[in-house]
Amino acid sequence: MSKEPDRIFAQPLAQVPDFVFNEDVVRVFPDMIKRSVPGYPTIVENLGVLAAQFAQPHTALYDLGSSLGAVTQSLRRHVRTDDCRVIAVDNSSAMVERCREYLNAQDSMFQELLPVQVIDGDILSLDFQPASVIALNFTLQFISRDQRLGLLQRIRQALVPGGALILSEKLRFADSQEHDLLTDLHIAFKRANGYSELEIAQKRSAIENVMKPDSLEEHRERLLAAGFSKVVPWFQCLNFASLIALP
Ligand code: GEK
């Protein structure tokens, strides 16, 4: 994976454009996400471990909003269930191209990995195959709010008995004191990871129109409305959490 450091917002910009997953972001993405999302490496590695508990033979495992395929790679490291295949989907062509390169490299280094297909496409128009694990790792927050329920309903319908959706998201909090405290602590996390005040402020203004976090309660209600029977948070670090939703 690229080790290039994220300096995208290091220089003052006259006007900060909305954030897009373009080639500049692709180049620094592993560094950017690790320094910006508290708990990201733990979530990704354990996503594979959890997935191995839910994977069912002869089904697909989806990595939706796969970026460079970190979750796909974790699924391939941990899932040993018969006749499973991974389907990674992202609508950033720059991400998909680099993701394919990384997965080819993984294929050439290790044998007997689950087969993987990387689709350059929109997860909102995906024709789901019967699936036992569907991962939405920090992707739902980029989908417009009015399309989130429909997507979760389609995911619920695709899941076979014994399967699970694993949903990781940045959270907002209804209680303003709690929200402000965790926001400040997240900024402290970014500062401790070497981001300057300027980088933090410019990234925030770039992302605020494109990434819309919900609260844990909103996620739970929407997942239940989509037909999931149980929602179990398994990880939280500051204002970032991951949930297991059972069909
Ligand atoms: C990881 N899961 O490393 N269809 C397909 N892809 C989309 C869509 C859409 N409608 N909207 C956004 N994306 C990854 C990290 S990043 C999260 C996920 C972040 C894609 C988008 O192109 C990007 O690659 C990804 O979702 C979100 O575990 O950067 O904070």
C-alpha cells in the first residue's frame, strides 16, 4: 500500500472545494484514513474476524465503498468458508484502479485466497447476489440521507439466514455537550497524528457537504425499519463506531 503522507489540505486554499475521491486522494488514502479515523486499523482487521463467523458457503461477501480494498483484504485473510467470493464496489474509478492493483499483488503473494471481483459502480444501483456478509465501512455516511433506507432494505433482502451487515460510521450525538466533547477529542486525535489546525479546518469544510453522519439511535431505527432484527454495536472509539446488524 502507498506510504505517501496526506498533505492535501496543508497549504491555504482561497476556496476549499467539496471533497472528492480523486487520484490525489487515492495516492494518500491509507495515510489519510488511518490518521483521521480513530480505531480504523482495529475495525478493518476485526471486520475479517467477525465476517468469518457469519460467512455461509456458496454466498457473496460484499465490500461496499471499498476504496483501496482494505476490508476486502481483511475478508480474504480471515474467511475460510467454502465457495465464498468477495465483491468489492466503489464508484471512484481512481480508487477501483488502484484497488485492483493491490488485490493482484495480494493474489501473487498468497495462494488459496477467496476469489474477488472489483466493480466500478454505484452501490445504489447494484443487483445484489445472495450474500452472507455485507460491509459498509464508512460508506453509508456518503450516501444521501433519503437513499439510505432503500439501500439498507436491499441489503437486508440480499442477506441469507446466519449472515450479517457490518456498518461502520462516524457518529453525531443528539446531546450537544456529548457531541461537542467527542468532536473536540476527535480534533485532538487528528492533531496528535500530525495534522495542523489549517489542515483540520480545511478538511472539515471540504467534507461537511458530502459526508452526513447520523446518530447511533438514527442508525438503529433505520436498520430496524429496513427489516433487520437486531443491532449490536461492537466497537466505538470517540465519535466513530461499528455495528453488527442481523437479518
Ligand atoms: C475502507 N471502506 O478503507 N457507490 C459506490 N461507492 C461509493 C459511493 C457510491 N454511491 N459513495 C461513496 N463511495 C473503505 C473506506 S471511504 C470512507 C470507505 C472515507 C465510496 C467512495 O468513492 C470512497 O472510496 C468510499 O465510498 C468511502 O475501509 O474516506 O471516510
